[in-house]
Amino acid sequence: MNARTKRDALTRYSEFRPSQFDTAGLGCPEQQDWCVVPCGRNRDSDCLTESNFHVALTRLEAAGDTADVDVKRFGHWACGWFEIILVCPDSPAYLEALAIVDGLEQYPVLDENDFSDRKHEAAQETWTHCYSTAQRIEYMRDHAEQFEFRSFANMLGCARGRYFTGAVSELLG
């Protein structure tokens, strides 16, 4: 990326609009020239969005002075709420934000391990709280190839929702 393209990679908060129906730069008068990192999240965020948000925030805060990084949370008419990460221009955090943008242009996942952990946690949560015991047993029968139990107790634990040992991508869709 050349210098001009890098400068354009991050939107200034004064130009940021959550949707086409929102006012640009609403609120935050003291940070209108700060830049928006393209890893926001909202009430309905999926595992990838949550992972990238948290990994980006961790990387930005580790890049230098935490005063150069600010998470802003807003209520929103469409999605309930959303959060964005702002970075002070020309700071070490800004340079890290540019590196994050470069990385996302190459591959949409900032940290495979974090993303995988979040998917497994979501699958466990879904398995435990969204399926009844009867539904879990039916799922295990219908998708027997996903499961490998080492003991009857292991199979019972899975059926009772204590843990999920099947294919995460199949369960979460």
C-alpha cells in the first residue's frame, strides 16, 4: 500500500456513518479527526466479528499508549447498539491499525486460534442451551459420523449437554 492509500484505509470519525441513514461524526466532538478501525461489533455480531474486534483491540492497546485507543459504544435504531474502535492519528496505534487493515485485506481472520476458541464456545453454548436432551440425542444419531465417544459416560455427557464433541461448523451452520 502506498502512503496515500494507507491514509485512505481508515475513515476519520467525522466522516463515519454507521448506515446511510445516520449522521456522520455524531457525538465525540473531541475525536472528530481520530480514525475508525474497521473491526466494529454490534448486538448481533458473529464469532468472526467478535474475534476480530477483540484481537484488534488487544493489538492496538499493546502498540503503545492506551490513551491513543478508544472504544465508543452507541445505541442504534437498527441493531440496538454497536461499538467502534477509534485510534489517534499518527500514533503507534494508528500504525498498528494500518497493519490490521493490511492483514484483513489478505485474510479475513486476525487470529485463527481466537476465532476457533470463540466458535467452540458458541457451539457449546448452543448445544447446552438451545437443544433439549431429546434433540441432542436425535442430532447425535443423525450426525453419528461427527462423534467419537471413548465411553458410554462420554456419550451420556454429550447427550446431557455437558459438552459438544461434534463438528462445530455443522452445528452452527
